[in-house]
Amino acid sequence: MTDTDVLIIGAGLAGLGAAAALRDAGRRAVVLEASGRVGGRAWTAYPEALGGVWFDMGAVWFHDAEHNPLAGIARAAGDPLIRSDELRQTRMFIGNRLATPVELADYDGASSRYEAMAERVLAAEGDVPLAEIARRLPDDPWARTVEAWEGPVICAADAERFSARDWQRNALNGSNLVPDGGIGAFVLRRLTEGLDIRLDTPVTRLRWGGPGGRVSVETARGALSAGACIVTVSTGVLASGAIAFDPPLPARVTEAVHNLPMGLAMKVALRATTADRLDLPMHCSVYRAVTEDAGTLTPFQCWPLGRDYVQGWFGGPLALDLVRAGDAATVDYALAFLRSLFGGRADRLFAGGATLVTHWEDDPYVRGAYCYAVPGAADARDTLAEPLADGRLMFAGEACHVPYGGTLAGAWLSGQAAAKTAVFGM
């Protein structure tokens, strides 16, 4: 390996964003990726269990597509974008019955009431656990359902351990688009051109503050040095100690990493073995509202894009419990939920069918889904994004961005910002 201008650790969206910005600025950059593929949590697979169709194992959407830079890249390239929000139909159950039109109309205003209460509580008391917001709405029958969406499902975090301020700072509006063919395939097709990416090259040690401010890294394939380094691995990897920093990182940085733990979300797909479609339209979202008798939200997307499977999304504490229980118990849990809504039809429909369960917690190069801030530490993202050693060492990724924390856009924008800092410091 030879010297370069900037070293980038990680070939996820933040690493690719940084490398693209440096390429466009005429700087040399080397991207060191520990795994054998590009894209990080943007990974399109073609699982045999689902008939070989494309399937996004992790990230799916361009969130807030009207302002999302990745959606802009896709549009400029002429890539077809699927408007999933417009395709989706929804069936909300209360207990084992469908919600009435009156109940749905009341539920439509629940998010606004929840957000208004969060604004009041945060203004008066400072940061609190997200769970505190629903506790302040004891007479709102939908507050716990909103909490379940915003905490475990969307942010993969336990609402009791999740900063309400962090949630508020990163709440997004706008539409959600899906690149046809998968988001991981889009990344490979559109975001890697002209980049020096070296796969299967985990970094084990990073020395910073060397002569002239230079940075060097050690890998199984040798050492490499540069004028600056951008570290884009997840906070789960940083917290694990997989990369040793010499000298150790400042206490404020290690504290920020500790305050941005990785949440967990898992996808569970069940493939149908008969023609029955449970009287549901294609691309239909099915879930049960959270009540005293049903305290966990487990949304399913049924027959996405007209395919022959259903896909459940389990996040936060439920995902952790299911990981411990194993794949067979996870599939049983999914079937039990569908059975509670559709009776024995669900058992007959999926009997003998193939299944798929994702496992981001087992990936040593990610160690979870994406991060969240604990209560009282909503500024941890800002702290982690601050340049060290006059911009010679920087961190970037979904953990380092507001208001796109936890998203591919946040990772991309964070990487681009770090690259600009590196160029400015040279």
C-alpha cells in the first residue's frame, strides 16, 4: 500500500459520500472496507428463499425524497423510483377486528397531538425518554401506538431508553421512494464510479497526530498513511474496540459513542405456498394498534410489489428478545401474529413455505441496525461529528448527522461534509 491524501474507513454510504467528494475535488482517497462488499447497511440480496427476487436486507427507502440527495442522484441518472407511499394500503386492527372509519379518523390526528405534547414537555423540562410523551397523554387511545411506531419500529429503540430530543431533531416528513431493483443495487450502480475501494481490509489500529499531523492505519494487508482519515464505521463497531486508536480518543468522543448505542431491527419474510392472499390487496400494510392487551407493534407488509410473501418488521426490545430465542421462534412469533388476525388460513397459506430472517446484530462490521441517542445526550451526534486534530481525524455516518440521523442520506451528507473539512485542512 502507498500513501494517499485521505484514508476512509468503511465503504457504506458515509465512506462513499466522502470518497466521491474527494474525487470531485481532485484529491486521492483510499476506502478501506472490512467486509467483502460495498454499501454497508444498503444491501440488496436475491435470496433463494424468496424466489430470487431482489430484496433489501437493510435500508429500503429514500426518506424525505423531496430533499434527499440520493433521490436526486437517482433521478438525474434516470433510475425508476417506486412511490411506495402511494402504492401502500393499510389495514389497522384493534384487537382482532378492523378499525372503524371513526377510529381511523381519530387516529389520523394522533401524531399531531403526540408531537405537540413532545414540544411542550421538551420546552418545559428538557430532554426526557420518548416514553414520557405517551405517559403525558393518558386519555389519548393512540398515543402508545404512535410511540411504538416512532421508537421500536422506526428508530429500532426502546422508548424508555431513547432521547425524545434526538427523536424530535431527526423526525422527517416528505415521501419515501424505493429505487426499482433495490437500494443496495443502486449504491453499487451509481455511487462507486472512480473510487479506490479495497474490500476485505479491516483496519485494526489507527495512529493519529503523527509527524506533520499525518495519520496511519494498520490492516492485515499492510500499513497505509495519509494526511487525514475519515472513520465511517458504526458506533457499534467503535464501541466494540475493533479499531484501536493511538493515542486514545478524547473522553468526550468515547462518551458520545457510548451515548449513541445501536438499535436493532429485523425483517422476517414468510413465503406463501398457496394462492390465498388473505383478502388483502397487493402492497398492504397490516398491524394491530397498541392497547392494554396488545403492547407490541409488529407491522407486516403483505405481498409487496405483487410478490408472494409477507414481510414483518420487528424492532427494539422485541427484536432483541427474538434474536435470543432463535430463528424458529421468530418465525413462530410471526405466524402466531398472522394467525391471530386471519385464523387457520395463515397456517395453511405458509405451511411448508420458505422463510428469511435478517441478522444485523451478528454482522461484526455493523453490530446493529442504526444508532439512537439516550435521554439527555441528544447532542452526542454533534460531538461525534466534530473534527479532531485540526480536521486530520473525523468521524462520519448516520450517527453524525441531524436531521437525517439513522438514514442513508444522513450518512452520505455526513461523509461529504467530512471530506470538505479534510480538503480545507490540506
